[in-house]
Amino acid sequence: MRTVRVGLIGLGTVGSGVVEILSRHRADFVTRAGVDVEITRFADRSEERFAALGLPADACTTDAADVIADPDVDIVIELIGGTGVARGVVLDALAAGKSVVTANKALMASHGREVMDAADTHGVDIMFEAAVGGGIPIIGPLKHSLVSNEITAVYGIVNGTTNYMLTRMAENGLSYGAALAEAQERGFAEADPTADVDGLDAAAKIAILSSIAFNSRVTFPQVPVEGIRSLAPEDIAYAFEMGYVIKLMAIARRVEGGIDVRVHPTMIREDHPLASVSGVYNAIYVVGDSVGETMFFGEGAGSLPAASAVVGDVIEVARHIQSGCLALVGCTCHEELAVRDVGELVTEYYVRLLVADEPGVLAAVASVFGNHGVSIASVIQKRTTDVGAEIVYVTHRASERSVRAALDEIEALEVVDSVGSIIRVEEL
Amino acid sequence: MRTVRVGLIGLGTVGSGVVEILSRHRADFVTRAGVDVEITRFADRSEERFAALGLPADACTTDAADVIADPDVDIVIELIGGTGVARGVVLDALAAGKSVVTANKALMASHGREVMDAADTHGVDIMFEAAVGGGIPIIGPLKHSLVSNEITAVYGIVNGTTNYMLTRMAENGLSYGAALAEAQERGFAEADPTADVDGLDAAAKIAILSSIAFNSRVTFPQVPVEGIRSLAPEDIAYAFEMGYVIKLMAIARRVEGGIDVRVHPTMIREDHPLASVSGVYNAIYVVGDSVGETMFFGEGAGSLPAASAVVGDVIEVARHIQSGCLALVGCTCHEELAVRDVGELVTEYYVRLLVADEPGVLAAVASVFGNHGVSIASVIQKRTTDVGAEIVYVTHRASERSVRAALDEIEALEVVDSVGSIIRVEEL
């Protein structure tokens, strides 16, 4: 058995987890998986990390190019992140005939085709299980066990930060601000939480999942995104009252004429398996034409869970190297499906209006909804505040375009103060 | 691209699903997975099934040996079930150099080593994703994405029939008998429900899962089993009152000195993700040293879900055949861990006693528990019936041996009528 040599680029949170797992389990992997894997080169911009991880100095470099140029390295692990330096590193490694394992969702969501094509050209593997759902096996199952299915939908809770915040807001009544502050304090949110709370992280992940599930490339800029910043505690309370929970959902569905893909706060029935996914946990719900409904649940972030996925990929590639069968499963995007405009979406809508507390409001609003063909499933009028009343509508299935048009008109009504919120309701 | 030829043996529920998927998606698999797979031979004892499925007569045979002897067949799918004929068919197919895909849990749980060794000897693949959890990807993830983990525990709800019955008993107050009758009426239970309600089906599945998770062979006869026949509605009601649900759990844990494996009704906290797995759904909860807690959820039975897993395996083997890398991952049982006696188990216990409604009972029972070192976490005494009273105890963690010994003595007390039930409480 020959030792498969790995060059690790990026020694941050996930990188240090990879070092830990491979040093703890190297001998186990020989017996358990039949491969001997050793990290022989380490690269990071910060030299301090080499010492902190107790790495041999002569194996360390601050220049990623040294790792790629090392003829002994079989596999390059890219854990730099982002689409700048990382893109060059990955493409250079592939061009040098190394297989690549990455956790880089941004790279795969924006430059997936380029990277997959390069791997194909050079006859090597590119694997990225850790890019979505941390340690949860989801890319492997989609490309292997579930490959016999035409996947019809993927619904993901794929951002642990926002799921933690929404759980605290729903279960403990925290405001958005308090939930964010707590998430930051506990290390679940960055100082600049934009990528999480604005849904960008989730959008990159659903772009990757859609591409695999529907065999058609979807990129990050194609995903309409709405984050959780404007979610009000009252919306969460009304949702609860009506038997729903609000989750930041990453949704991808196969629809007439293409793919419906989006990220936004979503009301789902409280008895749906996704509704009980709480705290920093992630879950991906996959519907296939043969398998029916399946769900994959686990820790979506953290050093060891993500490193678990990275090392799983490394062992897989090492098996391929050992058996001489690299590039067994490359890019699977063989179709060209259009990403549908979100205006075409047809679903139910939750709408909260702030209105004048006077007669005729309900009639006026109902008439506008009616004119736009939006029919109402239920109305709750309950709270009267100093400034007026609050009315909550849930519509029957209607098109996004009609609902938006109706709400523009409704907002202009004399008796209406403002549209407090619009939340899509998904019947999974 | 050469066509990979498949011989399908057994045209029952799952077999007809395999025929359906491969005829519906053959062209998709060429573009999506890069393999062209065709079933060229069909075998079944009943000729009527050939016509019912509209199969070409010259491709059909009532003798499985014809399929194995066919030099054009690359992959044999064995869907006969059981350990008699099926064992011979699988071993003969492997000896003839065919890779085998099977859904046969009994075979893999009782003769797994023999079958895996034969595949290894002949340099072909044996795959069996459908043997556990129907369409849920679980064997693939354990052997691939999660391979970097030392798995510490597997908790499975792996029998849909009993989970359906327990759901109906808990949510709708049905008796065991009524729940069974309904399950039979709806096609979820066989006329002879033994394999399901006595936990044998679950035991075979956890034997397979333990073998993979702990890299050490566990066989069906090694799994202590207790089914759900004696579960009383009162136990379900008491569990609910205390914040638990009762599930038939298949459990496998890595413990000091070996493997703790067993199947029995189990009380788990109502807020655990497994607690909300209801109806015929299955779920497998896997804990790994790096990944933490993960769960795989989906339909555990049914024609198409199981066929989804079978065809997934077939496509995987076809990829291997096409790339000349069969037998990439063979048997992974490289250790020899002992299966621990269930008497060594240390957990919490729920005990329901039927006692005389007179003073001194609590003291007498408490004294016996105390003598055996079993300490009590909570006591409920509530119902008084014509014949006496009912007392429910939940113990602190104690050894099975001590609890059983204490209960033998308690049952012999003059003031105690009988031990109504003993249910293990698992803190996941």
C-alpha cells in the first residue's frame, strides 16, 4: 500500500480539524478504509499557525504555490475560502494533476463549472462535500445512492447561524438584535453577520445543491435572496398561533419550464420534520420520484464536523488513486434548465398590514386582493395599537407577481399605513 | 459507452419497482450518470409475473441459474429474500464473476462475512443499500462520507410497521390489536406480523449497521431482541406524561470492551429528533467522533423507495465496471469486537408495578431496589383499580442485571401483584 500524500492549504478552523482527524486516525484509516493518508505539506499566510498546531517546520510554507509544485503531493485540500486566491489555487492544483478537496461554497457556487471542467480535463477528482451542510453527507448521497431518482425538490435549512437566531426568537421571545448579539457572543455569528443574516451563505449552498439535484448548473448570482433582518417578533408569534414556524429556507424545485430556486424566511407547518430542526443544526430535505421524501440532518458548521466531510472526501480520492480510477464521477450538469423568475412563483402568502382602526378597511383591502385574483384563506385582526390596527392575511395559492401588485395598491390606500411583512408559506 | 447488462432475480414488490425505474429512466442515466444499464434477464418462480410486467418472454426464466449462467450478464440483482435459495444464488453469481446488488437483510445479517469474502475472492462488487432503511442512503454514507469518523453509536427506527403502530397507539389511543389490524388492512403489516412486531426485522438491520459502523462483524443471532407485543396503552400514556415517547429502537453503541447492540421498545425524550419520526417513516441517528450527531430520514419500505436504493447500487456498480475499478470498497470488518451481554447494560429503567392498595408497599419496594443498588429518580402512583394500585418508577442509571434481580425479588413480595412492564429509557 503506497502512502497518499496530501498538501493542506489553509489552517483556520476547518484546517486545524483536518490536521486533528488525520493525526488521530491515520492508522485506523489503513485498517478501516485500506488507505494510508499523510499530510506532507502545510500552507497558511500566518506562520504562527504552524507552531500553534505543532507542525514540522520543513513541511510548512506561506506560499500555496510551494504545495502545488511539490511533485510528491497527490491531493490538495483547499481551505482558503472565497473566490479570489482560492480559485487560482484550485485551478493550478488541478492543472498540476493533483486531485482537489475543498470546503469552498463560494467558489463552487460561482465558478463550479470552470473548476469541474478543469478536473475533467486533467483527469483528476474534485470533491466538496464540506461546502454544504458541514459534516452532513448530502453531496455524496445525491451523486450516488439517490442517483436513480429524478429529484423534484430540495428544501434546506443550511445556515446554522440564522437557524440558531430564529430558534431563540421563536422559543425564547428574543428580538432579532438580541438573538444576533447572543449568536455573536457564542461564536455562531461573525462580527459582520451579513453573509449569514442576509441569506448569502444559504444562497451559495442551494446553488450547489440545485446544480447536483437537477443536473443543470445554477450559480450564486441566479438565486433570489431575502434574509432575516426584517423579521418581526409579531410575525413569529402569528406563525406559531397558526401552527407554523418560520425558517430561513433554501429552496430548489423542478418546475414547468425550469428550476425555481430561492432563499427567504419561510413559514412551514410545525409538524413537518424540518420544523423541529433547531439551534445550529442543519437539515436538507430531498424529494425524489422514487425514494419519496428523505432528510439529512446534522451539524452544519464547526471545525470537526466540516473536517469530517473534508477527510471523508480525501479518503475517497485516496481510494481512487490507489485503484487507478480517478475521475469516476465528474460534473453531472448535463442539462440546461432555465432558472425561473421569482415573479412566476405560485404559493401561499402571509401578509401583515398596519392599518387605520376604522370601518371599511377590510372591505377596501379585500377588494384590491380580489381585483388581482388573490383569494384569502384566513384573516386575523387582533392587535390594536396607539397608531392603529394590525391585520394578518394568509392567501390561497397565488402568483408572487399578483400578490406584489396587490400589495403596492394596498399600501397606497388611505386607510393603510404600511405593509409590515410578507412571508411565503410553503406546503411541503 | 458499453451497455451494462443486468439479470434481475425476484419480481415481487421491490423487483417490479426496479423494472419501473430502469425502464422510465434508462436514457436519463446515460446523460446523468454516464452509464447505460439494461435488464436483459428476468427470473421469478411465478411465470404470471412476466406477463403482468409486460416483459419479453425470451428474456424470462423460472430458473435463477439461467441468469447466473448467462455470460452477457454483468450484474445480478437478488430480490428473492431469505437465507435459503437466495444465499446459493448470491454465492453462485459471485463465483461466476458477476457483481451482486441485493436488498436481502436476512442474508447480509446472517451470512454477511461469507458473501463479502466471496465478492472479495472473485474481485467483484456486492452492494446492499436497500437492506436497511429502504430508500434512505445510510450504508453509502457510512462507507464513504462518514468514513473519517469513529462511529460511537447508531440509533435506528428501522421498522416502518411497528413505527406506524406505535404512532397510532400514541397519537390516537389505539390498542396494540387495533393498531396491528389497521396496519394489516393498509398493507403495512403482513398476515403473520412476527418478523416486524417481534423486532426480528430490526435486529437484522442493526446487525448490518453495527458491522459497518464499528468495522466488526455482528450477526443477527447476536442481537438481543424484544418486540412490541406486550406494550400496554398505559405505558404509552405514562411516557407521554413524563415527556417521553416509546419507539422500537435498534441500538448499537461502541462501549468499553466491545459493542452494545439490541432491539427493544425504548423511551426517548419527546424533543429528540427521533421522537418526531412518525408513521411508516424510518430514521437512523448516527453519532461520530468528528461529525457529531447526524440523522438520515425517509421511507423505510415500499416498492419504489427500496428500488431507488437498488438501482442506485446498480448504477454505482455499472460505473465501476465501466471504469475497470470493481471491488473498490469491499468488506470493512477489520476488527474483532465482542458483543457485550445485555446484562452489562447500564441505563435508566421505567418500571410499572401492579400492587396491593395498602400501606407499606412503597417502603417494601424501595427497600428491595435499594438493596440491589438501584436508585429511583421518580415515582408516580396514581391509578387505583378494582384489583389494586399501579406504581410507576423511573430509576437512575443502573445495570440491567441489578434491575432484573431487584424485580425478581419485588415480584415475589406479598404486596406486589406483578411487574406490568419494564422499558429501557435511553438518554441520547
